[in-house]
Amino acid sequence: MRVLLVEDEQSMLFTLSNLLKHRGYEVIAAHSAEKGLEALGDEQVDLVISDLRLPGMDGITLIAEVRKRCEDVVPIIISAYGTLGNAIDALKLSVCDFLRKPFDLSTFEETLSRAEQRRHQLLAYKKYVNELKNNLMGEERRRTMLSRFVSKHVVERIMSSGELPARAAQTQKVSVLFADISDFTGLSEKLDQKSLVFIVNTFYSALESVMNRYGGILDKFMGDGIMMIFGCSDNSNDSACNALGAAVEIQGKMDKIRRELRRFELPEISIHIGVCTGTATACSIGKDERLAYTYIGDAVNLAKRLQDLAGPGEILVSESTVTELEDSPESITGLFGLQPLPPLSIKGRQDEVIVYRAEFENAASNG
């Protein structure tokens, strides 16, 4: 350990300096505060031992100056004049000990032992704080990075457990929403890649705020489409209402999206949406080298089929979603009604499926 020793009595300075060196300290010794600060320069010390009354700068001021350079330094004050005011000033600077002259060397040894212990405690606490800060910063960086690739609820599971989600998690009732840009293949033939990316990002940006407002989670991006899940949290009992409400609001944002695209002389777009309520299982799929956390199941498959069957500007809704809504359709802003369609044949299903078309506020402008 390194110590700055300042004492104007030459014999005391010599005695204490030798004792400290014998104890294994590296000593910077000076007979005035100014000389001590000059000798210290920009170097760090562990302890500062100073007489209270010195020629020029006093010991309290010296400690304050050293603290500016070495914030973790442990100070010891030595004085033959221990007034209450001096003690209070020393306490303000967290002085480890206030030694009254004359003192014997055994007392000084005990004081040094306490000072060393105090120094170790300060360093241990500082290390703990730095590790805590670094861990929090590291966690935030990991959280931000993960959020770019998986949904927020998956990030929370990973960060809380420290492990990847299990390959097979719980099966639960959810509502699934698929939204896709209509005739994106045709757009891809006409536009450059930069324009296509701008269109997709404009579309995604509008969807994100809606998804958050209705309590949905992003399951995945699929080129020009998106998959959202509603009702995966423990306290969500309105998944069908939230999913359909989000679908209607997304379609309601299309006029704004079109205006934004026109500003850059880009073609207008429409989207088609499918919504289905049913059971799905959250799980990790793929190989260990490359995993994807997603929902699979009948509700997911049917929602995707409905999205494929929906025309530009349409929302097709499964019978299970309509049944789940009960008296809720009237509470969905912008939704005028649910029009039953003739039973549809769905790829992969033997029986025809009853489907409803959502009628919403600006259906005309989305067509």
C-alpha cells in the first residue's frame, strides 16, 4: 500500500516514516501539505496520514485536496489540538481515525490495521458497484441485441432464466394475426431494392405501435409479412378482441402509409390480414446451431391460410374468433360488423371452414 505522510515535526516524520516502511508501505513523506501534494503529483495513494496543524495548508484541507485525486483514499488525522470543530470537519471527510498526540506506537499500529481494513472494504464495495454496473449495462446490451431478433416476451424469458426457451413449452389458447403486403411480388419486379426496403419498413413501423397498444407480441417477420400473437401473457383474456381490434386499426393506418409512400413517389400498397383463435404451442424449433422461437399449431396454420385467401384491404376472421368475441364486436373501434362468407375450402383441411369478413370504417379506401 502507498501512503502520503505529512508531519511538520521532523522527529515524528522520521519515526512514523520508518514504521510505515517497516510495515511494508511505500511512503511519500513531506513536512508540509504543499510539499506533500507536489510530491504526490498525479499518483494514487491508499492512505493519507497528516498532522492537523501544518505551516500553510492544514491537514483537513490537505485531505480534501488528496480526495480530488484519490477518491478512495483512507485518511488519518494526527493532532495535539483536538477540538470539536476539528472532529466535525474530519467526520465530513470520512476520516478513519483522529489520533491525539502523544500516542504510543502500539496505538498507531492498531490505527493502521483499522485503516487497512477500511481501505479493503472500500475497494471491495467499489468492485461490487462496478460489477453491478457492468452487469446491468451488459444485460441491457444483450436485451437490446436479442430484441432485434426475437419478441420481447422471449427476451424476458431468456434474461430471467439465463437459458434459451425450452423446445416444447405450454400449449395455450391464443389469437394469431398474419398481415401481408398484397402483390409484393409484382412490386418487386418494378422497384429497386432500396425502395422495397423502404416500403416494408414503413409498413412494419406502423404495425409496431398497434401491436404494443393491443398487447400483442411479434412472433416473426416474413419478408413482406408479419405474424403477431395475442393472449400469450397470463393475464390476457381478450385475445380475440385484441387481435381483431389490432387488425382493424392496422387497416385504418393504410391511408397514412400511402400518403407517406406518395411523398417519395412510391406506389400505394394494400395489405390483407387473417385472424384465428385457437390452441398453439410456443416452442424452439430448428437445430442447436440455429433455433427459432415461435408458435405452432392449428390456429397458426388457419390464420395464415385466411391471410392468403383475403383480398387487398380485407380482414378474414375465423369462426372460432367470432365465437370468442361474443358481445365484444361493438367495443372494437372502427369495426362495423362481421359478414359471414360462404364456407371456404382450406388447403390441408377436409371440411369446409366458416369464415367472416370484417367490415370496418375505411374499407372502401383499403380495397
